[in-house]
Amino acid sequence: MVAKSQQSGASYPFWFGGAAAMWGTVCTHPFDVVKVRLQTNESRANVGAVQTLVNTIRKEGPFAIYNGLSGSLFRQATYSTTRFGVYDILKRKVASEDGTIPVWKSLLTSMVSGCLGGVVGNPGDVLTIRMANDGKLPLELRRNYKHCFDGLYKIGRDEGILGLFRGVGPNTVRAIFMNSSQLASYDQFKQLLLFKLHLQDNVYTHFAASLLAGLVATTACAPVDVIKTRVMNSAKKENAITVLTSILRNEGPKALFKGWLPAYMRLGPHTIITFVTLEKIRQLWDSRREIAMATI
């Protein structure tokens, strides 16, 4: 059972999770650029994260590691706002009178909210991947989106509305994996630290729980993330099964974990920053609410 917690016992504004995730994105976006470039590398050459980072800066300049930031922020504003907001609402719905939630209910609510977030955030994901990868393409193949709204307009104009939802299948599967492995595991690790190891409910506990949750989420999502990235970045209309078959045949199963290190270097800190920020925002909100109640 998951004991009563700050998250399940109180109602918070829907946008809190999205705001926290956007701040995490600003801090970790360079790792996302490296991850995307590794995942779209279809050769068997063993190019590492550090070499990819160095090559990007040397060939395109230091600001290239922030290519696609507007797309990433747009993605978090849609995807993370939805998944965090819906998750909190569903947790309150399924919680018992004492605030406890069975593990299976926690997983189910995180999967449902992840599914919704994956669909809503898909256009932002397409933009992020294309903008992050654009600099390494030949000049004649570059899309040259100026910012996220320019990208949305050009995709809609050139590919139709369905172009914004390219890869929505693997992206939604990834979102389900991400939410169930990140949000649910964060709650589980936090409760373990609080009630089994008797740690204080403070920033150190939030840091430890989010660090472990980031490790779980990165590993669980790696194969789906590689497939999703290839589908969204492809100039051809390939489906997830075709891409998976091609990877296994031409690159081997290890290729499904391409970019794991930069993915964790990005997702680990991103998870930590997001949850620590979210917990702090909620604490400030609780303090403000208590002051308001005291003055009534």
C-alpha cells in the first residue's frame, strides 16, 4: 500500500507538474540533443555521448546544444501538464478514506495519465526531435524551423494534421512506460524512504526518490524511445514494427539502448529537478493555503 502523502491528500493546480517539468527541461536540454543524435545514428559505429557532444559544438557552435528548446518547452507544457495533472486527479479519486492507494491502482492511474499525455504532447515531441537533429543533416535536407510555432505551421502545411501525430503509437507507449516507471516509482521510493527507512520528508528524500525513479524510467523506456525517435525523424512513413525489425536486423538488439547514457544524464537530472521543484511548489502552495485559512 502507498501511505497517505502530500500528493494524494490535497488538490493542487493542474499546471504545477508542467511548470516543474519545463524548468527541468531548461536545465537538461543539451543532453536531450545528444540523445536524439545518438538514437538517429543508424550506423554500427560506436560513437559515444561525449564525442557526439564535442562534435556538435565543434561543427555547429555552442548554441547548437540548445537546438529545439522551444519545441521541448512546448512539449512539456502539453505532455507533462497533462500527465501530472491527470495523475493527481485520478490518485485522489482512487484513494481510500485514509489516503492509501494500492500499488496496482497507482500503476493504473499513471498508465492512463501517461497515455493521455502522450497523445496531447505528440506534436511537441515531433518538433523536439526534428529541431534537435536538424543541425547534423545536410543543408538541403534541413527543415530550419525557426521556433515551435513555425514548426507546427510548416508541418501542418506540408504534411497535414497527421504529420503532427507521426509516431503517436510508439510515443504513447513510451509515455505509458514513462509515467508508470517514473511517477509511480517515485511515489513508491518516497514512501519506502519515509516509512521503512524513517527519513524526513525533505529535499534530500525527494532527491533520492527522484534519482532512483529516473534510473527506472530511463531503462524501461529506452527501447521504445529509440523506435519513437526513428519514426518521428524519418523522411519516409515508416511504422514502429518496420523500424524495430530494421534495427534488430541491421544493428542488433543492443541498438535499442542507443543513447542510454545521455538519456539518463538528461532524464535523471530532469526527474530530480522536476520532482524537487514540484514538491517545493506544493509546499509553498500549502503554506499559502494555511495562511489564508488562518485569516478566515
